[in-house]
Amino acid sequence: MKKRIIWGVILLSIIIPIIIVGGIPFGLLIGVVAMLVGKELTDLYKIPNLVKLAAFFALLMITYNNFDGNEIYFGLDFRVISGALLLTLIPIIFYQMSGKYTTKDAFELMGFILLIGIGLSYFIQVRDYHLAYFILMVFTPMITDSFAYLGGTMIGKHKVTKISPNKSWEGYIIGSLMGTFIMTVFYMVFINNPGTNIFLVIGIILLMTIVAQIGDLFFSAVKRQNEIKDFSNLIPGHGGILDRIDSIIFTALIFVLLMRYL
């Protein structure tokens, strides 16, 4: 636990100033995150290095799509999606027969690239759009996860699923309630758009807490399927980058879908 806290403080001391500055420094940070996550993803498969390189390019293409936050509602450029698809699918014809890169590998990898790439792209776009919105998007799953862990540790009795046996319904409920309460207060203090229905805001934030926990379960299922505890040991006490942003990725998807109502 001590190691986890120390490294958490170190990471936050580096990341928070970059988030505040935003712009190109933040975009470069997300690019580094994309490359590290790309390595964690491709390490799940025993595939040729050339395919891994193509996957990195595909992930970066999607991550840096629509860099300008003003275009946040227009979605991904289909040309970017086409390029990413080609990069992950074409290598099949060279490696399928030898079994080094199968169609199953390709479609799984492509799904991960789209999911992670779109999520990271939203990180850049939302930060460029407004710092307070970015904090709302990122801290909602973080606070939800923290209180879900505390609640589950103290009173958790009913397990949610065998995928993640340490998760309990009691913890999930406490996490969602506290996450919704704290981030609703944050919204009212730092955003509070005139004419916005506060009950709609509460509903959206509550939905974000639920989706965040679904994201955590999804990536727990991925780890269980691949028989690993963490995606990597890059961060002592925390695991890999993807272990830290798994629920935030899912939250980003629902947040961008509904942020026009906030």
C-alpha cells in the first residue's frame, strides 16, 4: 500500500500540471499513454513485431483524430477508421497460414484499438473543450472506484460476478452514490450552466458511475481470459497504464455522448 501511495503521488505531481496547461503538452502526454497502452494490448497476443507496429500506428491515428475540441460532436473521420481497419486486417494475408496472426487475433485487436483510441481521443477533445468538463469526466470514475473499494471492504457481502470476485453490490452502490453526490457538487460549483436541469445532471453523472464500473468489469474479464493479474507492472503498486484508465475509457464514451445536456 505504501508503494502504491508513493507512486500515485509521483504520477499525480507530473500529470496534474500537464492537464492544467492542456494544449500540445497534454496531447503529447496522451500520445505517450497510447503507445504504452498499445504495448500492453499487443503483449496479450503472440503476434509478429510488424503487426504490433501497425497496431501502434492505428491506435495513434484514432487517438489524434479530431484534435480540436470544437469538433467534439462530429465524431471520428471515416478515413481514419478506414486506415486503422486496413492496418490491422491486411497483415492477415501474410501470417494467417502460419498461425502467427489469425482473423480472430485481428478482430480482437481491432476492437481494442477502436475502443482505446476513441476513448483517448475524447480525453484530448474534452480537455481542449473545457478543463472543468475534463475533470468531471475523469474524476467521476476515480471517485466511484475509490468509494466502491472502501464500501466493499467495509460492508461488502454480495458478490457482483465471478469475473471480479472482490467486487460487491454494496460497494458498487456506495461508489455510485458517493461519486454522483461529489461530482454533482463539483458541477454546481465549477460549471453550472444556466438553464440546465439539475435532475438531468444528477441522472447523467449517476449513469457515468454505472458505466465506469461496467468498464472496470469489462477489463477484468479481459485479464481473466488472458490469465493475468495486471496488464503490466509499469507502475509499482498499480499495475499497467490500462489498469489505471480502464473505467475512465468507458466513462469517456458515455460522457461525450451526453455532455451537450450538461
